[in-house]
Amino acid sequence: MSSKTLASSSLISDLTNVVGDQYVVWKPEDLLVYEYDGSIDKAPPQAVVLPSSAEEVSQIVKIANRHGAYIVARGAGTSLSGGAVPLRNSVVIALTRLTNLIEVDAVNRVAIVEPGMINLHLSQKVSHLGLFYAPDPASQKTCTIGGNIGENAGGPHCLALGVTTNHVLGLEVVLADGSLTWFGGTQRESSGYDLRGAFVGSEGTLGIVTKIAVRLLPKPETIHSMLAAFTTMDAASDTVSEIIAAGMVPSALEMMDRNTIDAVEPFYHPGYPAEAQAVLIVEVDGLKESVEEQTETVLDICNRNGAMEIREADDEETRDKLWQTRKGAIGAYGTIAPTYYLVDGVVPRTKLREVLQQVDQIAVELDVTVANVFHAGDGNIHPAILFNERNPEEVKQAILAGAKILEACVAAGGALSGEHGIGIEKQAYMPLVFNEDDLEAMSRLRTAFIGESPEDAPIGVPSLGERFNPGKVFPGGAVHGEAYGITAESFRPTGTQDWQ
Amino acid sequence: MSSKTLASSSLISDLTNVVGDQYVVWKPEDLLVYEYDGSIDKAPPQAVVLPSSAEEVSQIVKIANRHGAYIVARGAGTSLSGGAVPLRNSVVIALTRLTNLIEVDAVNRVAIVEPGMINLHLSQKVSHLGLFYAPDPASQKTCTIGGNIGENAGGPHCLALGVTTNHVLGLEVVLADGSLTWFGGTQRESSGYDLRGAFVGSEGTLGIVTKIAVRLLPKPETIHSMLAAFTTMDAASDTVSEIIAAGMVPSALEMMDRNTIDAVEPFYHPGYPAEAQAVLIVEVDGLKESVEEQTETVLDICNRNGAMEIREADDEETRDKLWQTRKGAIGAYGTIAPTYYLVDGVVPRTKLREVLQQVDQIAVELDVTVANVFHAGDGNIHPAILFNERNPEEVKQAILAGAKILEACVAAGGALSGEHGIGIEKQAYMPLVFNEDDLEAMSRLRTAFIGESPEDAPIGVPSLGERFNPGKVFPGGAVHGEAYGITAESFRPTGTQDWQ
């Protein structure tokens, strides 16, 4: 994973002909920043190219084909599962220059954007029309909408509004042969197979998205945010269950544990009660009267479960402050340990309390520190395993703890990923939820888009079937933690069938 | 399309071994009812088999493979685009015995059902838990959830809640080789490619769905329905635009025109004003206070646009009566003409008024009667062209009018289908919205699931690529109206590229 091969001068010159000198990166020292993303894995690209249009992306794919090079599309590089790490010495196509808002149709509530647009910028640009773009990953100030498509990103407000795929109407994509095509449309409905749906969440393995038609939503008339502190995680978990059982779907329902409180206190000084073991954020929105009624219900339930302190926010400034600790939590983990590994699993809401207790046990057994901050409302947990990457034993324990937590989620009837994708991180766990038939059906879909018969492959490329983002998603493509000396033999999730 | 070949006795005997004598239909007179669905097309199957389990479906597919027979899955046969018409002398697998509610998880709001369950039955079965299943096609008392998956069915309440694909979490399917696999899960999120999404709306061409995990929603606390009559269609259209522009998303927003009023009067005697040219149904739901506020806004807008009469309903009985004319409209067209062809197109909401005027012009030009009843809120129009199927000239004019209406929808930036699918009816129009690259990408997806290389095909079958529901969706598969003497040369949509 760490061997470096630099691009040939003929490849560099072909790429330069398309985008110009200043948009091809090939010197080893300049390539360093493209080895990483937000995960713990890394690998060096042979070159990075920054196109300015869909047509340039199409030309670059054709050039890479001729040179037998793999391709990895990259947005802001915030992936938490290794999605943007360029395995197999790929050519990275960085889409950060494609940031245009191409069209806004306010009446029909549709926008067409380029993939390099930063998530939050879209909502800012349409705010004066009374509209917003719903998916709001914690990294929304940095991450790109193209990257969100790749990973089918979620966010705190996806509880009520759905994840990225629910807001994408159509996609322009560059396919393996460099051709440009359009899937879906700008209407809610379109005809033919739902290839739009298959692309969203395909983690860059089927093609490169170059334009995106998204649905915009009208901003709610009223938003009311509440923050409640509890003396136990169980009390907070019960509060979550009761809110949902009351038939409400709050626009957000987020939880932080004591370790997370410890991490955010020195940063943001929120002054949460010293005995608080959990903090819950609940947000309701809609028409004024409806919000008032829902607020009353939420406060009742919090109080009944022994909330020690409740804070409320009605206006944007107070709300931003109330959300600050939640949105900044992951960054604040740096106060506790040099590195974190943010696990991402989903459990049925009814199993939340039980799985959180298991996460605690796993932390104790393996002697790792785990901090919890997560989307409680839809059972999407995010245990952050905190460790020091310079201590190989700590790294191994962290990865092992991650595996055990994901196993616990699956055993509880949950899923491997809520919103971070499979990437490098979770591919070894795919057999926990998919049997060979399932994986083969997925592989057939990839083959349908990419082709894979050996006679199709240009010289020097073992299989065209991995043309885009090679080594990701499917088991056996790469080893999670290899950069830290982990090998495929170091461990494997228990309970899996025979696989590599 | 109309040549009849009966099944061989060895095929019948193989099928009988799986399901028993009484569940294999092969006598010509018994097969007659399986030639039709809700569209104007028809074709005879060679046999019909009614399995009682997913395992039996799997065995039947393997038997059909051995005998080189095509396969068409059938639910209630209510398809309006010819989805259930068995072209190529297919073996029909009727799923009407698979009606079980396998599991309900009320807390996590998930149900697992068999494909033959009637849509409305699911909501009835979970009603005591305070839950319901959202997609509600007009045919919901008859149509099956399996058929809804095939066509990605919508309904009046899909404006606020989304169509079938938004409510399906996972699918068990029988693939082309007869193997059983599962796509998606019971969580909102799952890992890997979204093959669940690709299956929903694939019109039976990729496999046969045998189990379905669906999301259930909590029933709203309050529902308020309003019906308003207007002197012009324009006034009703403006009312729709203003309601949406006010930032509301009513749970339903439906329109009927004068011809539809004429059709429903003798059936249901609603006593709408004699001068009414349009009737609008608006429904809002949610918490009591929010419903009151929305009701006030809707009534204001209706009055401002000159509503002649407004009726309201708060309880279930009054609401059912208010909805009766809308839900029974299509059936009532029988009072005006022997046959109807229900067109299904989508236009941007802003173009609704303009496209409705074009529909009027097309009706005048081609001398056909068109009645309109449709989902105004999301721009999904359903002009019903009324004709006498015994008059070949009328049939031709009806089909031509349908083509022109669909062209007008596409020209206005809309889509070919809102909820009825492509089937036989619209395949010739696919090139209006898809270029060759798009169609090829779709064809690759089908190939990924079915296989198509000639050496894979059993003797007597030209291409495995059409194993399931042959001749549907893709251009050139069949001729819409062939049963009435229409040929591929009779007409073709103007403005299309060269295609067959």
C-alpha cells in the first residue's frame, strides 16, 4: 500500500495538455497531502490532476485508460472510511475547482451544482430564497457534495429528512470509457432503472459525478432546539425511545457521552453539570403552534427521565452556540488523545441501550478509551476510539475494538455503516452482512459499468473492473491499518465465513 | 404479439410437481384472463403458475430456464402501462397466493410482507398499532405491494411522503439463475451498492421480488380534507401554485376537470356546482394546531382564487365520502366511453397550467375526449383519453394523442412517467428523454443481473438478457396498441432520433 511509483513523463505531459501546468501535481513532496483522508489509512498517488469542467474529467479518464492507470476521484478528502485514499498508485482527480452553482429553480425547488461545491455553501447560496439543502454531515463546512454522493452522507438532520440519496434527483457522470451521461432528472420521478440510486453511495467505484441535481427544501417557519443533561446514559437512551414512541420525528436527536463532554469542555466551555453522564440535543421545527406542542412533549419526557439541566434556543445565534459542542466534538477529541478512529454503525433504536453497554464492555476488555457522540434518533452510533498512532499496540487494539463494535451492531440486527461508507475500513466486515451471492450481485453491477474481462484491460492493468477507486468496498481489496503495520492475518472479525 | 403457443406437457408436468395440479393454469380458456392488465395492450401466456412460497418461485424459475421459457411476474394485474402483459408466450408467475404479513416491528416501524399482499391490507393490518403504509395508488384496494415495487407506484399522498422506493428498506428476490438473495435491509441505511433502489421500478425485468421490508409511518394526529370548486382550470392551477409557494407541503393536492366531474356525478351524486370547471382536493395533516393554521392558509388561497364552493371533512367517514369521487374517477369514465387510455406524465409545477392548455389543444386537434384527474401538487398529470376500442380510427387517434401529450410533458422539462412505468406503452418514447448512452447503461444493468451472451442461453431462447418480462421498457420490444391493429410504422413520436 505504501510503495511509491511516480507518473511517467508522457502521462504528465498528456494531463498537462488538458488542464495546464499548474493543475497537475506530480512532485513527491507535493503529492504528500493527497495520501490521506479523514480515516487512519493512507497510500500515495502517482499524480493529481485538477480539472475545471466535466469535459476535462472525461478527457482525463480517457488518458488514464491509455496509460493503464487507476483513477480516484477526490473532493475535500474528509472521508472517514478511506474513500479518498488512492490505492494502487492511482491518478487522483481532485474536483475542488468544480464549485459552481449552475442553476437554481426556486419555484420547483431544484438546484444543479458541481461536485466540488462545499456542502454548507449550497444552503448559504439559496438561503435568500427561503430554501436549504437538507443533508448536513458534521463536516459540512469542508466536505463537498460530490463526496457526499460517493458516501451517501448523512448528518444530524437526516433523522427527519433522510440521507443524501433522498435529496439527489439526477447525476451527470463520466463512465469508464470517458463518456458523459446523465442518470435521473430534475423531477422527483424518472423512467427506466434507478441508476441514480445505484450511483449514490457507490463510493467512487462506478464513475465520476460531474453535475448533481438536488432537491431543496423550504426553511421551517420555526426551529426550537433543546439540550438536556442526564446523570446516566440509560436515562438519555430512554428519553430518546420515549420521544420516538410519542409519534414525533424531531428534526434532530443527538447524544454525547461523558468522555465527549470532557473533550469539549476545554474548547467551548459549555459548563455542563459535573455529574452529567450524557447530553442530549433535540430539535423540532415546523409551524409555530406545532413546534410549541412538540417542545412541551419533549420537555415533559426529559423531566420525567430526570434531566438535571435543560437549555433552549429559539434564534440562530443561541442555536449555533447550543450546537457548537456537538458539531465540534470530533475535533475536540484531540484534547484526549493524538488520534481517533470514528466507528460508524447502525442499530435498531430499540437496541440502542444494549449496544451502548456492549461498547462500554469492549472498551474495558481491550483497554481502549471510547467517546460517544451520535445520531441517537436513527440508531446511528459513532463511537470514537481514541489512541496514539505511534504506539503499534494501541493501534491494533483500536482496530480490534472497532471490529468488535461493528460485530455487536450487526449482531443486534443493525448495519455496517450509517453514513461513512465501507471504503478500506469496513471491507473485511462485509461478509458479516452479505453472503457470497449478495457480493456477487454487487460485483455484477460494478462489472456492468466498468467491464472486467481480461481482454478489455489495457496493458499493465490487471482488471478494468477496478478502474475507479480500486481496492475499496469489496473484501480483500486492502488492509485497514496497514499503514500502522496491521496485516490481513493480524485479526479477522469472528463469526465470518471463509473469506480473504 | 397474439400468436398462441401452449406449454408443452413436460413443462406443465414439471410445474405441477412443484405447486400441485390446481395451481397450474394451462387450458386456453383459463388463460384468457391473464392476457390483460389495466392497459390497452394484451398477449397470451403459455401457462400460469401460482406458487405459495419464495422457494417455489425459485424452483419455477429454474424449470422455466430448462424449458427455455420467458417469465413474467404478475400481482393483481392493475398495471396501466402493460407491465403484466405476458409477451413472447411467457410463463406467468402469479404471486397472488403470497399474501402473508410475515413480521411487524412496531417500535422500529418496519414490516416484512409477501409480494401478493394487497396494498390497502397492510395499512389495515397495522392500523391498531397507530401505523400505516404510505404509498396509496388509486388502485390500492386491488393492487399488490409486489406490483407497486415493480412500477415504483405513487398515489395521492406521495406529494408529502414520497413514492414506493422511499418506503422500501429491503427486498428478497429470485435472480435469473433461480437463486434467492436479499438487497438492502430493515434499517434506513445499508452498505454496498443500492441494488434495492435499482430493483424498485425495474418493472419485473431484473428478477422476482418474494419478500419486502417496508417502512411504516405513525398515523397523523389530525387530518383535515378540503374540496374546492372553481369556475376555471386556471384558477385551480393558480391555487395549487400558491399553496406550494406558501411553503406548505399538503399531504395531498389533487385536481379533477369538468369531464371527470361529468363522469362521477351519475355514480356518486356529489352535487358539484353546475358551472364548476375544476375541483381541487387539498388535505393537510399533523398536530392539531399546525393543521388548523394550514387549513386557514389553504382556505384563504382558495377564496382569493374565486372558489365557488368549499367542503371540509374532519372525520374518517366524511373524508372517505369527500375522496370518493377522486378515487372512483377512473372507474366512472365508463359512463362516458367504453375504454380509456390513462396517460401518465410529469411536468414541473410551474408548467402545469401551460401543459394542461396544450392537452386541451391536442384533444381538439385530434378530436378525442380527454378527462383530467391528477396529482396537481407534484405535477403528475393523468389525462384519460376516452374512446371506443371497436373503432380502429378512434384507437389510433387515442394513441397518437397520448404520444403528443407525453411529448408536451418532456418538452416542458418533465418526465415520461410519474408512477405507471414504461412497460409496453411508453417504450417508443424512451428516446425522447434518454440518448443511446443512457439506454446502453440501463441495458448493462439488466445484463449484469440476467446475463445475455448467446452461449449462456438455453436452446430455444434467443437471449437470456430478456429472461424476465421480455419486450418491456426498452424501445423496440413491442408495439403499443398492436392488439388494435397499430403497427410500429403507424406513427412515431416526432422529435425523436432514429430508433426502432
